[in-house]
Amino acid sequence: MRLLVTYMELREPLASRPALPVPAAHLSVQPERLSVEDYLLLYREIGTPLTWDSRLHMSQAALAAFLSAPSTVTLVLREAGRAIGLCEFDAADADEIELTHFGLVPAAYGRRIGPWLLDTALRTVWRETMRRIWLHTDTNDHPKAQATYRRAGFEIYKEQMEDFPD
């Protein structure tokens, strides 16, 4: 499968802008160390409509190691205690962090929760020594993904067609 992949980066902290208000009661975002089972349940619920599969190809041991690594930060969005979204960062202990996964369960779409989750997560992981947070998105992602990233301050630095296994 051939997809257009867009690479985006954020080079300035969000501290100069007001934080987005919480869009609904009973929402919280916290860093969590999910078990492999809980992570995969949430990953599948969010990612199946978007054809996410990279974590599904990892062995249980490799995924457990990734999730527990100091360089991995997973912020989980909960509504009244139920996990409905996540923002996952890799290399969170470096001066460049990759936003590897960001999304909501389909039942949470259209409620302005995604921009708030992203804003909250970016503020949580940004440090003084940070050079940038980067990500890549592709044509399989949610149709509003790029617009959400742009509103958060990300800018495109590269676009290219890439091949992915079916």
C-alpha cells in the first residue's frame, strides 16, 4: 500500500498560549504505565478504524519493554474512569520527542476532546531543553488529524509517498 506521509514538528513550547479549557466534565489526562493487555485493548479500539497496526506486530515482551521504558510516555485520556484516548511519546528523555500515537475511541469523536488531549499532552512532555516534538501522519489517519496538529502549533517539514505492507 502506498500512502502520502506528512512529517510535522513543533519547535516552540505552548506555554506562551493559554491552555485549552476542559471540554467536558469527568475528563482527565494522566501519564500511565498500562499493562500490555490494557494498552492493546485501547490501541485496537482507537486504531482499528485508522488501520493502526505497528504495535500489533510487536511481541508481548517487546511491547512490554517499550511501554515500561523510561523514554516512553503514554498519557491516557479518561472519561469517568474509562479510557477513551491516548497520546504516546517515544524518546521522551531526549531533546527531540516523537509523538508516536494520538487518538480517541470513535465514540469520542466530534466533542472537541482531541484538541484538548493533544494540548494537555504537549504541555506535559515539553521541557526547557526540548528542541522539538515531531510526528508523522498519513492518508489513513483521521481526516481532521493534520488540522488538529496545525492548530496545536505543528508545521509540515516534509511530505513523501511511502510504501507500507498490506
